[in-house]
Amino acid sequence: MMREQKDSFVTQMKNDIEKSMAVLLVDYTGLTVAEERQLRKKLRESQVGYKVVKNTLMKRAVANTPYEGVSKFLKGTPTGVILGFGDPIVAAKHTVEFLKECEHLKIKGGIFDNKAITAKEVEALSKFPSRGELIAGILGMILGTGRTLAAQIKAPGGRLVGAIDAKAKDAENK
């Protein structure tokens, strides 16, 4: 890679990290081409990016930033970068799910809320409900309250109609 290409890559990676809600660093040693394709496909469906980077270039991209602490994970093994552009939980969920299917992939660490996080923190992040799940839960609570209120308003009228109906049947039987 020429010097200009490296500088361009570092600038692009810096921009991608700043746009991302969560960044995960993975060790992809031993990952087959088929497994990598499967990972990329799964991530692409969720609007999550994946790039293979050189550790030295990634260190340059995070240098002098609030998340510079992530540099400690950029040693030794090759690094894949998973960029969660939309919902940060989705990137973590899909990565951890893929770990169960593929024994080669290992989480090194990541960036969340402009701070470096460990592999254990990434796993904990994956257990949180996603934005969509939270919205669905809130809507369920809101609609549930409305249904309960409607049932409570309707119940006395129903009991009244039932009582009148019972009196009418009694009157007919006599």
C-alpha cells in the first residue's frame, strides 16, 4: 500500500468509527472464506459494516481520540472491524450469535459510547434489547394500558346490560 493509500484508509476508518454507534474488533484467524462470506452477509442484512484492517493502520485511526484505549486490542492477531452504523446492540447481537456458529472468530474488544470496551462488555451489550425491541415493548405497554382502560370503562355497562337482560328473562318466565 502506498503512503497516500494508507493515509486515505486511516482517514476513512476514522470517519467510519465516528459515524458508528458501536465498533467491535474481532480476531478472524482461521476463518474460512465461506464463513467470512456468511458473516458479511449476516452483517450486511442488518446494516452493519465489516472491514479487515492492519493493526498499525487502525492504531493510527484511533490515535488522539477519546477511544484511543482500544489500541491495546490491536496487537498480534489480524483484526476485523465490525461497524454498527444504526443500532449498536444489533452489531453486538449478530457478532455474538455468529460466534456460536463459528469457533474461529473471537472478540478482542470494541468501542461503545466513545470508550474502549472489553470482550466481556461486548457480550453483555449483546444481551441488551435492540432499539426495535425496546420500541415494541414500550408500544405494548402503551397499548396494554389503553386496552385495560377500555375494558374497565366497558365493564360496568356490560354488567348493567346483563342485569337488565336477567330481569327481562325473569319477567318473561312469570
